[in-house]
Amino acid sequence: MPQQMQELKTANVDVVVTVSYPAALIAKSSGIPTVIATGSGDPVATGLVASLARPGGNVTGLSDVATTLSTKRLSLLKEMLPQLRRVAMLWNKGDRGMSLRYEASAVAAQELGVIVQPLGVREPDDFIEAFDTMNRARPDAILMVSDSLTLLNRRRVFEYAAERRLPAIYETDSLTREGGLMSYGPDRREIFERSAALVDRIFKGTKPADLPVEQPTRFLFVLNLKTAKAMGLNVPNTLLALADEVVE
């Protein structure tokens, strides 16, 4: 990736749009004006920007709101499973942005009285160990933090959750449409539309340092009723009423 970024700089690329923390970090070091679309965690905590209001460098974009979202995801799991006490959290511990998101989720869980089973992975083979850990100490549910590693292995998580009849919540609505049980997160259409608007302003001469980092305003709760029925889960009507989209 560093080599690719240098090639883009040599080609006089005006703006790079990133969808992960590693990509954003490398883009920042290249000096190319950068718009964070998603997947970078808290840009202040990771050092990508000096502050949301005054980024102060070549990076701007949209910020993560992990703490708020984590609390909501856990509350949705608890709505599905009132006796929820133990949640397994899967995340890429090799990605600082995703580790910070996991930490925010863990804090939110503790505040809700939920025990966290941390399952950090760094490569595909680590999922085998994560599944073995859950077999030895069964959680009540799963929360998967989304990044390139977990997304590439999403079907393994879908299949494990289905076989063990474990409710699972994801961060991206596309995962629910593919077979995951439910998801809650920012509307990706809005994220990329607003990222495009920031790119437009940079094209017109505004420096990234002068463009405040924005936050998502639209969030989607998607529920896959077909998956719920296959797992033998009884979805409360209150949860169905909250869904922005129900996959049947």
C-alpha cells in the first residue's frame, strides 16, 4: 500500500478517499489530501487529525461514533435476548482503529452489565481459535467489528452463529442482507455522498485542514427475519417495529 500511495502521488492525484485506518494512515504520511469515508475508528484518538473541528493537516472526512453505536448494538441484542449476560466480540486486533472501536464496545458492555469475551484476530487462521474459545466458554451472543479481515471471513461467522444458534449483530447493513441476523450502523449511502461532497470542496480549493471532520447523521437497523427463523429465534414485535428494513 505505501508503494501504491507513492504511485498515486507521482501521478498527481488530487484526493484519496479511504475506507480503513491503515489506508488513512498511509495516505496521511504521503501528504496527499485525504478524505476518510469509513473504517478508520476515532480519527482524533488514532492521531489522524488534531481535532474534529480543526483537523490541521491533509486529512478530513467522517468520524467514528463507536461508543454511541456500541451501546445501541448491545441494547438491540438485549432486546432480542433479554437474558443477555455474555457477548463475544470479534475484531481485528492488528488494526488500531478497530481496536479502539472494540474498546469502546467493551466499555459500553460493562456499563450495561454485560460480560465481554474478547476475541481479537490478526489473520484468517485465528478464527479457528476464536470459534474454539466460544465452544469452551459459550457466549450468549456475538458482536463483530467490521474491517477488511472480519469482512473477508464473514461467512464463517454467519455459519458458526447459525450452527450454535447464537444471535449476532454486525456494523454494516450489507452483512444482514447476506445472511447475518441483524446490524446497526451509519447509512453507507450517506457516508459516501458526504465524502464526495468533501472531495468536491477540496477540488474547488479548500484545504482539508480547514474542513471539519463530520459525523454520520443517519443510521440503519436491519433485521434478517429469514435467518432468525432458521435459528429458531422468536423476534419480539418491539424489535421488528424498530427495524428500518426487514429481510424476509
